[in-house]
Amino acid sequence: MQVLLVTVTIGLFFFVFGLLAIRPEVVRTWLGADIGAGELATWGGWATSSW
């Protein structure tokens, strides 16, 4: 039970840290595309993505 609690706590820490530290400007720089307001992510199928 302790292992589960520690694992969940560490996972939540990194999730919240990512939400606070990775700003839209950073995402825009990494992806090279503009994201919409309030948009966390967009997902496309493998057949529709252009690599």
C-alpha cells in the first residue's frame, strides 16, 4: 500500500509540475504550431498524420 501511495504521489507531482512549467509558448516552440486557447492536445490517427 505504501508503494502505491508513493507512486501516485510522485506521478501527481510530475503531472502538476508539467502543467505549471510547460507554458503554451514552450509547446508552440516544441511543436512549431499554434494551439488553441484551452486546448491541451490534439490527437490524430496514424493514417492521417503526415511524417
